[in-house]
Amino acid sequence: MALEVWHSHKAMYNTTMAFAEGAVAIASLRSDLVPPMLTGALIFAVPLLYAEFVHRFYNMPNPLGSHVLGVPIEELFFAAADGAIWSVACEGVQG
């Protein structure tokens, strides 16, 4: 709820912050999961640098104004946070 107040109508930023906070919490409790989290972050973020998906379908104005190889930095932050949290979440759910 606090994130919605901070960045209202910017779900991408709110989700990125929530995923990143979750990843930090998991890493602080289970340091053995840090390598899979970093691997997940790379697996999710690196393909964006080579795919044309972002160039074709990125629809939001780029408020940060930064790009890495033509990909908005927000997309890379989101993909990395998403990969970090889901790599260990899936492992935790599957047992």
C-alpha cells in the first residue's frame, strides 16, 4: 500500500520495489539462496538486451531516461528483481 502512495499508477515501479525487497529479505534469511537468485536475475534480464520485444512493444514513456543497449533501465530492473524472487519462490513451492 505504501508503494502505491509513493508511485501511484506506476505498477511497474511498485512491483519492482516489492520484488527487490522480497529478494533482499530472502537473501538475509537464507544466504545459501543468493547464487540461485543472482542466476535467476541474469536469466530474466540478459535476454532483454538481445530481444526485439522491448523495442516493439515498450509503451510507457521512459521517465528515468537511461537505456542499456537500447533497453529502458526500468525493464532491466524489473526483469532482474523478478528473476531473483521467482527463482527461489518456485524452488520453495516445489520443495
